[in-house]
Amino acid sequence: MGIPTYEQSAATLLYAEDDNLTQELVIQILKSKFPQITLLLAENGQEGLDLFTEKRPDIVVTDIHMPIINGIQMAKKIKELDKDAQIIILSAAEEVDNILEAIDIGINHYVLKPISLEKFIAAVERCLDKKNLRDQLKQQDEYIRRMAYYDNLTGLPNRQLFSELLHKAVANAQRHKRLLSVSFLDLDGFKNVNDTLGHFVGDQLLKCTADRLRLCCVRDQDTVARWGGDEFVILLPDLDGPQEAVIVAQKIIEAFGQPVVLPDRELAVTISIGISLFPDDGDNGDTLINNADFAMFCAKNKGRNQFHVSANCDSKKCH
């Protein structure tokens, strides 16, 4: 996952105007100077408000005097819907009271009529710059969140995000008296792959493992996460019975019965799985994970390439 790059994105502009000559001039300017902008046209304030409500354009340009509701009234209602909406008012010099009212409700720019080409273009450019800055900040926030909550190698949720999701799932299961399962998985002999074939091949294997696990957990509410190293965890909430967790584990064991195909080789890989169930094996996330981890240890001690349910673990036999 690389550091994101930012490019100016396309924008949508709503233009409300009932004067045909002015409308033609503004449209010509916009199409000539801002070809990346998609235009939405309205002939009165109510139509403009309806379009804004439906489309949420990035920029609004409006005349003041229009039928049904005027530009100031429309702008005020738009600001109530979205306080960050960027609005450019077109007004005559003598409309001082309207201009002051526009400033009071937070209008971003006003351009006097007859329209100055340079001032109008500058107002639109400032709105576009602000939009692009917002887009960049949003992308940065998403990137930071992804770095905090997702594994960089596999793209799966990481330990932090899994723990938070598990906490919420346990609370929901307690509230609605439902079952859930936590599965702890480990690739058998992964250290040998790293030691003999190198970490690059090991990383390829981990990515393929993540892809294969995703295919085995098909419900939207299921979560596959990388716990660390070659360890993965799976959360299956809202189960009708323990057998559903067993079926998924069997499916995973069968999936790894087929060689993992890498770009320059095939690897025969097996996987060991431990399963814990709420509420029988724990009433909180940490206990469920610990019991699933111990159940996986039991599976490895019994010969690997199998799953084991926590309730069936015998501590004396597993050590």
C-alpha cells in the first residue's frame, strides 16, 4: 500500500438563473474555462433547491432575483442542508442589502453584474481549490485510518480492528442471545518456508492465504483478519448453531488441500484451526481469542491439518 497521490477531481456545479442572456454567458464561460465541471441548470430557486437536495453539487452559482423563491432564500435553505456548501451569488451593485444578507448566511463569494469575466473565473477557481483540498484531506484521513486498521501486506483487517469488531459482536450476541465463533488459524510449517525460500515467497504465501480465507467466509457479517505473522483469525457472528463454525472450518481445510499457486512455484500448505464459541467458551473477546488459540494448539498437537473446538480440548493431552 503506497502513499496516496492526489489529483484534481471532476466537479459538479449547479447554476440557477432565469435570465436567458446571462445564463448563456455564464454557461459559455464555464464550458470554456472549466471543462471538467458537470453543469446542472435550474430556472428558479425552488428547482435549484430540489436539484441540490438530489445531486449535492460541489458548487452553486445563483442569481438573486428568480421566481418562486429567490437566490438568497435558496442559498439559505442550501446552507441549512449543508453548512459547507460553496455558493457564488450574482448580484447588481445596488443590491447592497441582499449582498449583506448573503454574507450573513455564509455565502462564499459574490460577483457583481455586469459579470466580470476575471472575477467570476477567480470565484469558481477558489471554490474548486477548496473542493480539491477537502478531497485531499478526506483521502489522507482514509489512508491514515487504513494504515491504523488494516494489514499492509494482505489488505485484511488487522488485530486492532478485529478486536474492536469482536467486542461489538459479543455485545450484540449478549443482547440478542445469539451464538458467535472465533477461529484462530496458523499455517503449518510456515517458518520453514521463510527459512528455505525466503521472506518474499513467504509474503506471497500469506497474501494467497488471505485470498483463500476470504473465499471461505462468504457472509457480509463475517470477518477475516490477520492477527500477526502467519496467524489469522475469523469472526462468525449471529450463528444458528456451533455446526456453522465447523462447516466453515471444514471448508478451509478442504481449500488448503489444493496447492497454493505462486508466480514461480506451487506450495503444498496445510492449516490448523482452533474454534471457540460464545457464550460457552467465553463471555468476552479476549477469552474467546485465548481459547481459540489454545484449541489451535490442540489441533497442531494432534497432527496438524485439522480443526479443533475449544470445548473438546483436554489441557493434559494438549501439552
